[in-house]
Amino acid sequence: MRILAAMSGGVDSAVAAARAVEAGHDVVGVHLALSRAGGTLRTGSRGCCTIEDSMDARRAADVLGIPFYVWDFSERFRDDVIDDFIAEYRAGRTPNPCMRCNEKIKFAALLERAIELGFDAVCTGHYATLVDGPDGRELHRASDNAKDQSYVLGVLTAEQLAHTLFPLGETPSKALVRAEAERRGLSVAHKPDSHDICFIPDGDTRGWLAERVGAADGEIVDRSGAVVGSHHGAHAFTVGQRRGLSLGMPAPDGKPRFVLEVRPASNTVVVGPKEALATAEIAGARYTWSGRAPEATEFACDAQIRAHADPVPAHAVLADGILTVRPDEPFDGVAPGQTAVLYEGTRVIGQFTIDTTVSAVPVEA
């Protein structure tokens, strides 16, 4: 097949491209420039998409003997990922920019251009497994559960999965990928993984948002509405947060309090005890199916609400355009804006953006 290998400049995408070449495919490497003012150098595991990363990708392509290009997707990335990130925080939600990037950039804009140019599929270094099932291609968890990235790939549709390759999905461990890179003479063999939000490489999300959302003083209240403190911008808080609350009044029981809700309309932050973070129900209208859609409008599943969270057995109901999920045991600290990915065993069923949550602990009268 003609394969377009997305090469970030890291070890995973380099080895994925190498395996595609070794499998006999006609491979072309491409690096996505997601910022027109990209930094020159990475700092350890902070950031990505720097000039250094593009050069690392080019060197890997040279070793593999494949053509290599840099494509400017900065405008699309700004519109679909960065602006969305700001808008979600402004609305009091907690977005996942990696999920949005996969949905809008790597497996939409990139794949669309690849198909237009006559490529059969896009190859990436993600850790997930593709299985050709009786009803089409299915997305499954990776063999290495510690590196599994099926959660952030849950936004992929059946059509996108049909034109995607994940050569690393069945690799037992990341250590083997690094060892393979070294054997192949790839200079990125021991390059640190990137962990931070790529467009906030210094890791100061609060400061970055303050510049773009604006900071305004507001109240911190408990579940009864009593004022227990103040803040300098509700955007700096997220559900489940404990540190940095600067409360002027201790809880009656002396226990720590956590952020339970962010209300942007009134610029208010609601706090309460840890047990109040327990969530009995989540729901959202922005859902997609990965591969075949469920035949029934009610079905059992495992629900995962964060990239590294454990899946929780749950019951899902689709009615009136709203997908509602009720876990067998409450979720812990769910924020609107997060993504819930639904599984059947190792297979990804689909995903949705959480719009509303229902606490498992009622507010005392």
C-alpha cells in the first residue's frame, strides 16, 4: 500500500514508519508543523512540535530511505484545538486537547489530504490494535496496557479506522521499541516522551489561560452556597483539585475540601468534601461510534473517563440524542468537558464529551 507515515520526531512514530517500510509498503514521511512560531528546542519531556522535533523526524526518514515533507497545519490546529481549548475553559469545562487533535488534525485533516493525494492509509506510532472483525475494522487496546492509547483514539470513526495503521499496537513494551530503534540506527532511540500540552511547553496552564481567558475575582462557596474563600479567575480551577484553593474558612470537620464544580456564568467555584466527588451519572450529546454502532439503545459497557483511569463497569442508554452512562460504582471527580470512552472488553465502542454530571452524594438540606 501507499502509506503516509506521520512522524512527530519521537521514537514511536519513527519505529512505526520503519515497520511499515519493512512490511513492503511504499512509505512517505510527513511532520506536521502545528505552530508558525514553534520553539527551537525541547526541554526534556516538555512540549513537542519544535524545530528540533522536525529535524529528528527528518533524520529518521533519511535513515529509513523514505521521502520526507513538513506540512503546515498551524492554522487548522489553532482553530480546531487551541481555540477549542480556550473556549471550553471559558465555559467552565475541562477539555482534552490530545483527543481533539486526534479527531480534528491527525485523523481528519491529515487523513483527508493523504486520501486526496492517493495514499491508502496513515501510519502513526500510537499504541492501539486494529482487528478486522465481521462487521468491519475494530479498535482495541494495545498489548502493553501501560502504554495503551486507545482512549485518545476513541474519536476515530469506522471510515478513519479503515485507512489507519498502528504498527506498534502488539508490541509488548516500550522498552522493546527503544531497543529496536537503537538497532535500526535511529537517533531518537532514547529521546524522552512528550507529556505536556504541546502548545503550553512550560507547563503553566494557569498562566497561559489567564492571558487568553482573562482573570476576574470571584467567590469560592461550599455546597450550601456559603462563601468560604475567593479566587482570581475560575478558569484556574478544575473538578477534583485540592491544592491552591486558599480557603479562608476551614471545613466544619477539619477535612480537606476539593473543587466540585466551576460556574463560569457567576465566576464561582464550588468546593466540598472528597466523597462529594463521587459521580453517579454522566451524559453528553456529542458522541461517535468507533466501528460498528451498538445494535441496542441500552447496553452494558466499561467506561473510562481519563487516559490513565481504570475502566468502570457501567450501563449506557441512548435516548433523544443524549448518551447517558451510569457506572456500577461511582466515578471519581468527573468534570464536564472530559471525554468518556466506552469499551466492550478490549474493543472501543465509542466516545462522548461529557456535558452534565450527577453527584452520587445529595446536597444536605
